[in-house]
Amino acid sequence: MDIRKLPVQQGLVWFRLAIDLGSKNPRAVFGAALLLISTLYAAVLLMALVLSLLVGGEAQEGQPPDMKLVMLVALALAMLIIFLVPILLGGLMHVIREAEAGRPVRARDIYAPLRSEHGQKLAWLGLVQVALAMLGGVLAIGLAGGDYWRDYMKAAEVLAQHGTPVLGEPRHPGLLFVVQMTFNYFSSALLLYSIPLMLFSNRGVVPALGAALRAAVRNASANLLAAGLFIGALLVGALVAGLVASLLAVLGGLIHPAVGALLATLVMLGFAITALVLVTGAAYLAWRDTFGDPAAPPPVPVPVHHLEA
């Protein structure tokens, strides 16, 4: 598979284009992001409901809950949510792709991968993420030291009890930071590249992961520039959204506390939807420019003589 070598400035192009994503069909794009969040939230509520019924039902019978059964059900439901994440992200990329190409698309088309053979295979990326998370945990424990993580858990318990936690230093703090940042970059790139490779380029799991890894190495400069821009923008956006939500909560609370809570929730939900569209759309743009997409418009070159705000 041909992997294009992109200039570092292409990260700025992705950032600029991602801000305008959804302008051609905002109802479909942002509605799809809302459906993604709602679907995952409903899955979490279902998990909590099933576990509460399982524990509460045995308690009413005067028997202690079977913790093995509870853990087994919790694991099964958690895996269901993990499987859903790459499928829904692929569905959002599908909606963004269709909207950017000017083709008719609706918000509920986010569920289109569930009806596709390639989309259903995206669930395997959930297991890949679980394996990467376990590997990352092993690396972190090895570099920080077992004593640090035991102290960290104790500090978390003290903090939960409104105490003042005391946390020691990891064994290799500098190396730990570098390894974690590098690991987070590659694990994120593997997921965000593999989804469109499997869904749009018809690649299997292993070939998609291999191509995603090569693309993450070949275009690391452009990817890292885009990542830095998006992280900075999201941090600023989160700060502004938090301030606006707090202000609306106070003003709405003058009418009724429920009104203030509702207004604050809507602001934070709007920020979450926007952030989801930006990050997922940027991943689609990166795949399109790196591997090519015959069904999409040609990539936009970056202007090298000036920056446009």
C-alpha cells in the first residue's frame, strides 16, 4: 500500500480543514456525533442497570451477591462498549466523508458500519486497544516502580476520603514521560488510521495495523503538529466551555437549580460534540491525504508563505 510522505505543514492543513468540517451538512455531521455520545451513554446506563438488578435481586432474597457472576457480566458489558467505540467512530467518519463529498447523508448513517462486513470487523480494534492498554500499563509500572503505583492507589483512596494525599516520585520520571507520550502517539495513530483503512480501503485487521504503524512513522512530524494544535485548541475550548457553563449555571440557578444544571449540561455537551467532530474529522483527513481516497475531493496543499487565521 502506497503511503504518501507529507510535509510537516500538512498538520496545519488538517487543523484548518477540520475546523470547517460539517459546514456542508451540519445536521448530519453534528447529529451523528450526538448519536455516538448518546449510544455510548445508553450502553453505560444499561451496564449500570443490569449490574444493579443483578446485585439488588440477590440482596432481596437475603443472599450475598455472587461476585464472580457480577464480574463476569460486568466484563461482558464492558467489552460490548469497547467493541462499539471503533464501530461508531467509523460510522462518524463515514458521515463526514459523505458530507464532504457532497453526497446525501443523514445522522443515523453513523450506524451504517453495523450493516457492513468491513464495519463489523472494526470491533476487533477494541481488543487491540485493550491489549495496548495492558502493554502500556506494564511499561508504566516497570518504569515507575511497583512502590510508586501502590502509593498512588493509597493516595487516591485518601483523596476520595477528602484527605491530603502524599505521593512519591516515580523511579524514572523523565523516561516515564517520554515513553508514555510515545506510546500514546502510536496507540492513537493505530486506532485512528486503522478505522478508515478497514472501512474505506477494505483492509483486514493485521494489514490495516501494519499500514497505520508505517504511516505513523513516515508522517510523524505532520501528525505531531496536528496533535499539538488540536490538544491546545481543545484545552482552550474546554476552559472557555467550563467558564460559560459555570456562568449559565449561576444565571439559570436564579430561575431554578434544574434550569442552571440543564444549561451547563448543554454547553458541555456542545463542546464534547464539537471536539469529537474535530478529532474524528482530522483522522479522516489524515487517512485521505496519506493513503488516498478516490471518492473524496483532492487534498488541499498548505500555503508555505503565510499563515491564515
